[in-house]
Amino acid sequence: QVQLVESGGGLVQTGGSLRLSCVASESIFTINGMGWYRQAPGRQRELIASITSGGSTNYIDFVKGRFTISRDNAKSTLYLQMNMLKPEDTARYYCNVHPYGLLIDGYEYWGQGTQVTVSS
């Protein structure tokens, strides 16, 4: 069974923090890198942070120093700790396999995501 279930989003004021979680299928989680993506209205979905199976991480410049990606292989769970949130961080956040992606019957598979809204 393929599973990508995000949670932890919410409404936070500028400067606040949130911790996102992503529960994935063990069969795809333990041997693959993972990434967090986000999509805001009028913008395409983009990768913002990734972590390899060995724990090496990468971030886009806009979130570097504020966000931390981590993984717990025993629980097949991916995390994103977000600090110093800005209104520009408002978006729906998704997890997925990285860099391979996840395909079901030839189509990209994405979970429902979790909404993050940062107010001023």
C-alpha cells in the first residue's frame, strides 16, 4: 500500500513555529530520499527541503536557517520544523519521495498535503 499522509499545519502569526509530519509507507521510505514541497495559489509546487536516506539535507535559500527537515526511519515519518515563519511561507505543504518521485499507474502521486497559513 502506498501512503503519504501529511499533518501538523495550522494558522500561525509571523515569527511563529510549526512542526509538520508525514507518515509514509515503510517500503518506500527506508530506501529513498524524501522531500518537502509547497504550493501557494498562483504558483507551481516546488521543492523546499530534501533529505537523503543517509541524512544529508538541502534547502532552498528562502527557508535555510529557519526550517529543518529530519526523518525517523523506525516510524517511516518525515518531519519539517518551521521557525520564524513569514507570510510568504503560506502554502499547502506536501511530502514525497525525492528525487525519484512516486508514480501510480503512470501518474504522479501526492497526498492531501497540510495547509500552513502565516498571518501578520
